[in-house]
Amino acid sequence: MKKTINSFTAAAVALAFVLGSPAAWAGSMANVVQVGDGNYTIMYQNNKKTRTKSWTVSNPAQKFVSDKKIRTAVKQATRYKPVRAGKVGGGGCGFAAGANSSYVAQTGYGNTAFASQTGSNNVAVTNQDGSGNVSYVVQKGSGNKAYVTQAGNGNAALIVQRC
């Protein structure tokens, strides 16, 4: 009986530690796959929700407007904002020690991949096969994972992950 109580107590203490510690390990995961030509995706993630908008363009006027929308969103996502300290028990960004990593594989011409990572243990992976593809990944916080796959031409993807 004493062994059961000790096991229960150890489990309760471990659970209290996990629930009470800042969410340094609790990141977001995003995956965007674009196959074909002229696909656009904007994805925003924070600790409360995910918003995604995807569309396809079919003429130069739509492409112009969509490119401007992506540029504006990237500018807003990458502007400097001071980091706010988190509360004990969660609610903050939880910047733990650890390296960020970004991997890019491109086949074709005129492809662009951009990754901005603030925090730790973030991973960004971009695979582009085609021409004129653009990928932006902005990660703030810790433990975020973003994957972008673009097969085709003229695709654009933006993923913003914040704590």
C-alpha cells in the first residue's frame, strides 16, 4: 500500500510540475503543401488558435494583388516587438535553451525561402520544386515546427507561429 501511495505522489508531483511550468516545450506545428501553379497560403498560429487562408490566382492582376498581400503580411509578422515576460504557470513564450534549425531544398529557378526564428528549438523545413515559388516562415517562441512543400510554379506560402 505504501508503494502505491508513493507512486501516486510521484505522479501527482510530476503532473503538477508539467502543468505549472512555462510552455517552453509546447510549440505549434504547421504544414502547407501546394501542388500546381499560383497557389497562395497565409497561416497564423498562436497559443490560442490557428487561422489559415488559401487561394489560387488565375491572371496577372490577381497575382499582383496576392503578392502585395503576402508582402504586407510578412512585413507585419517580422516587425520588431519587445518580448513580454511570461507568468509563472504558463502564458509566456518560454524561451528555453536549444538551437533553432532551418532546412531548404530547392529545384528550379527563382525560388525564395525565408525563415526568421526567435526563441529555441524551432524547426523550419522548405521543399520547393518548380520555379518562382516563395516561402516565408516566422517563428517566435519555442518548439514550433513548420513544413512547406511547393510543387509547381508561382506558389507563395506564409506561416507565422507565435506563442
